[in-house]
Amino acid sequence: MIMEKSNEFDVNHVSEVELIYRSPVKPSQRPVVKSSKAAYDLFMTSWDQGKIELQEHFKVLLLNRACRVLGIFTLSEGGMESTVIDKKLLFATILKSNASKIILAHNHPAGGLVPSVADVTLTKALVLGAKTLDIKIEDHLIVTREGYYSFTDNGISLNFI
């Protein structure tokens, strides 16, 4: 006996996917970020000062086309020397927030402001992924309690490709 396959599906077993972006802040009231210093100051308001010299964190400042802030997202919290970046989670967050531009930031708990080879390699990979989605990475900051390093201000092009 040959059984025929049914082309009918039970719709109760299929999930619906819906994309929604809601912000309680009116667009005209969102801060504008047009410099690395402004980005650093904003990041530092969200950084736990009790952990900045203890544990590495990676954050993303989400911006619209006019460089108005949509939000700050903490992508990861790591150990004393590194943190793991989930690229899928980063890009899902960017797309969900409808961001057109982003600024990356992570801290160096030991206080150094020089980007490591791993920092540059990761930034290159993220720039490549962002370009395929028409998202611009404006800068990548390394932050400490006493200051910051900006890839852009120091002549490291974020147009690697």
C-alpha cells in the first residue's frame, strides 16, 4: 500500500515572525552623536564603573541615519582579558532596532588603550558583515575609566574592504 503525502499543514505548528520597533523616546529628543568624545561620554554613562577595571564588556551604540541614538546594547560580558562576540546576536540587534549606523566599544580592564591584533581582526570581520547589510560602523572605541582610543580618530580606516 502506497500512502500519499499530504500537502496540508497544521497552521498551529508554524510560528509567526513579526518585526516591530518601538521606542518611548521621540526622535527629536534622542541625543545626536557626531564625535568619538560624545560616543565615549554616552558609553560611560552605561558602563558599570565597578566592573570597568575588572571585566571586559563589549557594547554597541545604535544610531539612525541622522546619528541620533536608538539605544545602547551590551553584546557581551567576559573575563578579565577577553570577551566573546556573537556576530549573529549583534546583527540581529542592529536589524531589530532599525539602526543604520553603529559605534562599537569595549573596555580593556588592565587600562591599556592600544588595540590588539584580535581587536583589529574582529573589527574587520564586523565591518565586512555590516557592509553586506548597508550598515556603517562609524567607529570602534577602546574605553577605560581615564580615557578612550578611537580607531577613526587614530587613522584606522573602517573601510577595510
